[in-house]
Amino acid sequence: MRVRPGDLALIAAGGAVGSLARYGLGEAFPIEPQHFPATTFAINVTGAFLLGVLLEALTRRRTPEHWLRFLLGVGVLGAFTTFSSFMLEVVELARDGHGALAAGYTIASVLAGLVAVLAGLVAAGWRGPPLPAEGES
């Protein structure tokens, strides 16, 4: 896939919106040190759901490379969700002697993210892979 300069502008504009939304939520719902990072968790799970909805909607319209993918998928949701904050929180929890909480946060984040993206796909109309025809394997 070749990214054009216009696509980069869409990504940058979306990134500005997504990062501001994330910052606002972080300010409104600050994360308490040595506690489960519920704000980051909720942001990342919500972003996974919305990404599932977006990608399935674009695929159903047979426009997977549509400009909305760059603006919303890569830009807004890419900046709204963040792997770096998630990993920093895991490391800080473990470093501060909360290894079990760090492990639980990691497992919960990955599993909830997977469930959320699948729920987003289904919400947008995905019904799973097609079944093979009789005689196919």
C-alpha cells in the first residue's frame, strides 16, 4: 500500500483529534498510582471496538483503503489508543511491587481488546468466515 501526501494529512489531522480526546479523558479520569489503570484500559478497549466497526464497515462497502481508514483508523484511533502507555503502566506496576496486578492488567487488556474488536466486527455486520462448500476442506 502506497501512502500519498494527502493520506498523511488525514492521519495527522486524525491523530490530533485522537490524542486530544485521550488527553482529555486522562485529565478527567486520572490514573491512581499502584491501582488498575482503568482509564487506559477503557480507552484501549473502546478503540479496539471502534476499529473493528470501522474496518468491517469499510470491507463490507468494498472500500478497505478508503480515506476514512487513514483519518479514523490510523489517525484518530491510532492516537486515541496507545500501546506505549499500556506498557509503561505495566512496567510501573511491576516495578512498584505489584507484579500480580501488572500481569492481570496485561492479560485483561489483551483479552478484552480481542473481544472488543470481534464485537466491533459483529456489530458492523461480520458473521465469520464463509463455510467451505461441500467437498472442500
